[in-house]
Amino acid sequence: MKNLFAILSAVVLTSTLSLSVSAFAPGGAADTPAIESFSTWTQFASPDTQTPAIDETGCLDYSLAKIAVRYNLPLDGADVFDTSYTYYTEFVEEAIHPAYTKAVYFSEHFAPLVRFEEQVPINADTASQSWEQAYEYCHSLQGDIPRAFVLEMHTASGSSHFVAVESLDPVQERLYLYDSGDRFSEYLGDSVSQSRGYHVESIYTIKILTVPGDADGDAQITLSDAVLLGMLLMHDTKYDLRYDANQDGLLTAEDTDYITRYAQYTQLSAEGGNASIK
Ligand SMILES: [Ca+2]
Ligand SMILES: [Ca+2]
């Protein structure tokens, strides 16, 4: 019975992938490195100038793929320096399974680096109440363990929408977003999310246990991590997932090179001031 289920799942997966991959075209901004452009990936087939990735599989796939890039989660056939087209295509093939709850399958695929924690309902009468409750929930989980959040929402037009949270601003009490829609919302409650009527229905929460390349453990990959790992490598450092930036099972100078390249893309946004979710 289990084998039959596996075969049926594979058939469903193959047919779904053939649709999704054929709808996703290389070229243009889709040829930029994933680490450079992931925050602007969207799922719609009618792109505007902000749309490097063109696909119809759904914004939840994009939200999870953005989390994978953000936390340097390893794929077998691509890394964050490959084009957005290559990375996203590999991501959908490896880390998305239509027969499972996507956020759960994603988390099991990338274990032990991440762990699915829960899906919590947000029961609010109005959109603005749902934004407040979503913020309060994410804020309540700030602590030593960083977490990724995906907001499941309904829009004013009645469609479903999924958005990953980029960061939490405790001063303004805002959730900044990696919006995967066709008109980008910067933060929950801004004019775009108001005009689209974003109403948060539930939140998927994923614990980020290890970020490969984050040598100092602050959940960000910056040049400080390259400096620290460089010093560690001068001694006989014991293997640690956190130090193995390129996830090849070895600790070498390639890992410091990887962190340095990654940090070139993230350093500016890190200096921009948005707090990480931890
Ligand atoms: Ca770090
Ligand atoms: Ca390595």
C-alpha cells in the first residue's frame, strides 16, 4: 500500500512539475543569481519589471523558496549563486511535494537545519485586526531560536495568498514581507496590503535551527562569519553544520569563499536596519 502511494505520488509530482517547469522561463531577470533577486520573485505569468521569476505554481512555493535562499538551505542541483531560474526549478523539484502539506514537506526535506513548528489560526473580524494579531504572534516568539513565518491570507477579491515574513520591526510594530504578489507590499498594513485587502488567516511557523555559513550564530550571513571561520580553520576545528557554508561535508577555504560571496549580496540589506526574526 505504501509503495502504491509512493507511485501515485510520483505520478502526481511528475505531472505537476512538467506543468510548472514549462511555465517558468529563463531569460531576463530570471538569469540573475538567486541570492540577488529572490526577494522580488513572484508567481504570475504576466510579469512587470519587478518579476524575475515567472511561474503559475503558486505563491506558497515562492514564499518557501525565498526562505530557502534567505537561510542558505542546500539543494542538490543548485546553490544561491545559480540563476533564479535554476535555483527555483531545482527547489520545486526537490523541496515541494503536492501530496503533502508544503511547509511540512519543506521542513522535513531540509532537516536538521529547520523544523516545522506549527500552523496557528488567526481568528480576526477585520484585516487590520489580523495584522495586529499576526504581529503579536511573531513578536511573542522572538528569542534565541530564529523562526521563519509564512502568512496564509485571503485578499479582498477572495483569492488565497501566501507571503513570507522578511523581518520584524518592534519599534513600528510591523512585519516586513517578502511579498510574492504582483504588486509588492513592503509591510503588513501598508497601502498596498490595504488596497489588496490582505486578511491573515493562519501562520506557518518554521524553526531555523542552523544556517549553513552563519559561523557566529546570529542567523545572518555576513563578512563577520567569513572572518570567524577563517580563524577557526587555522586550528583543527571540529566539523559543524554551521561552518559548512556550501554543505559539501567538509570545512575548507571554499566555505569562507562561499560566505564572502553570499555576504556581498546581503551586507547592504543587513546594514539597512531591518531586525532579523529571532
Ligand atoms: Ca552570522
Ligand atoms: Ca564545505
